[in-house]
Amino acid sequence: MNTEYHEPVLVSEVCEYLVTSHDGIYVDATTGGGGHTKAILETVSPGARIVCFDRDADAIGESKRKLQQWKSQLTFIHDVFGAMQDRLQQLSINKINGILFDLGVSSFQINNADRGFTYQQEAKLDMRMDMRSGITGVDVLQTYKERELADIFFHYGEERKARRIARKVVEERNKKPITTSTELAEIVRAIVGERHLVKSLARIFQALRIEINAELDQLSKALEQTTDLLHTGGRLVVISYHSLEDRIVKRFMKERSAKSKRSEDPFARQDIEIDPDFRIVTKKPVLPQPDEQRRNPRSRSAKLRAAERC
Ligand SMILES: C[S@@+](CC[C@H](N)C(=O)[O-])C[C@H]1O[C@@H](n2cnc3c(N)ncnc32)[C@H](O)[C@@H]1O
């Protein structure tokens, strides 16, 4: 197993886009191994405070340990970022200066075979980021209808052979429950063959992970909350790793920065002017420089978008 917990991506870009006030209150919605949190702490002054969320107990443990020297500036919350507004209110925090989302899974989660996130090692298909509750990959493969599985593989994995893979899953589970990554990989191999195997496995595992952790729903919920939470001039920074996430972020920022909207009156000749909630800061997504992409292959799919609360 990799000894590094997780190498953070676009670190200097995150600090540049996120920090507007050196003694403000920030939220790291996905603290993971604390890499970005540390960089933010090194950018702000000792008067700043950061509230760190993660739904994974290991991540909270690791970042607490790593960031020990800044502990008076930090609050850790082991919960989903979809519960952010309620959890911040419990801390009497109503407004913040910036929020970072570094979406998806950490290298630690991927590299830790017990968690079942990877098709590269034999493991029980757990795939929950928060292991305290919720359905596992084994549950999904065992209990979902063929149609539901096909929809997940197609919509969350963008896998073209979704229907055939779903049919094969049902065929195999009727003989014996599918419980490990290797068993699932064999099913995918039987449908897609050797040539497209790695790409299809990545898509199918991504699809299951998104379903199990309700990742897209969490993202939409949390983005909604940022409008209320951010001070005027406060920044929303999101790093996404696949097109489904990026589409949600892009659409949110576009809609909330629009200066006009269609009238509901079908006879109206003009759009209605509105006050936008956000101003887009990154006209195009910011991508890692080639040397970062070489150094950290995980960064190759990263896209950073930032918006400022108006
Ligand atoms: C890419 S890693 C973050 C790495 C981190 N920025 C660092 O520098 O180490 C994503 C983290 O977000 C967490 N996560 C994903 N979805 C979440 C959610 N809805 N609520 C809270 N944490 C979540 C995962 O458990 C994981 O630790």
C-alpha cells in the first residue's frame, strides 16, 4: 500500500482562488488527508479558522494527526458535506469566506484494498466512504433490479454495454452472490473482452461508487447551501474528476451567475433582469500544469472551477 495518504492536486491554484481574507472562516468540505487544508493554513494568518468535513473516519483521523500543530484553528466534522449548513449552524457559524470541494475518493481509499474501491486488488465490494452505515457494493449487486443496475452503469459510468453487463450480473448472482472485486471484474470481462476491459472496469466501479455514496446528490445539495453560507466576495472552489460532477458544477455556476432569466409569461418579449448570486472567476476550468500531471497521474482528470458570491 502507498504510504502517502493522498497527494493533493492544484494546491497553489486552490489557495489563490479560495483565500480572499487572511483571517476569515473557511470550509474544507473534503479534507481527506488534509493536504489542501494544510496549504490553506499556510496561506492564511493564525486568526483564520477552517472547518473540515469528511464522511470517512480514516480521513478525519489522518488529517487531525497531520494538522496537530494548527489544532486551535481547526474543527473536524465527521459527516457528509450535504449536512454542512446544519452542522455549521450548530457551531454558530452562519457565514464563511470560502469553501473548497475536492471531490471523489482519496488515494488512501483507492489503495486500501479492504475498502473495495478498486478493481486492481481482490477485496470485498464495500465501497462506502462512511463505513458506519448505508448500502455496500455487495448489497447493490445482490438486490437491485436488472433495469436499475443497467441505468446506474449507463448514467453514472457512461458504459455503453451497461445493459449486457447488468444482465450478466443478474445471471451470475442467481447462481451465487457476487461479493468481491475480482468476481465483478470477471463478469465485466465476459461482456467487454480483454481489449476494453480496464476502461470498462473503471466505469463500472465509478458507477457503483457514485450510487452507493449518492455522490451527485450530495454535490447538488451542498452547492445549494453555499449560496446562503458565503459572505459577499467569498469564494466557492470545486475540483472535479469526471464529467458528471463537472457538469453539475458548471451548470450551477452558470445558472447562478446569469444576469437575466426567461419570463414565465409566454407573451413577454424580453428576459427579466435578475441579481446573480455568483460571479464566475474561472472562465474556463483550470487544469494541472504538465509537470503536475506527470508527477501525479491522478491529477490528469482534475478540473478546478471557482465562483465568487456577489
Ligand atoms: C479527493 S479526496 C480529498 C483529498 C484532500 N483534498 C487532501 O488534500 O488530502 C476526497 C475526500 O472527500 C470525501 N468525501 C467525498 N464525498 C463526501 C461527502 N459527500 N461528504 C464528506 N466527505 C466526502 C472522501 O471521503 C475523501 O476523503
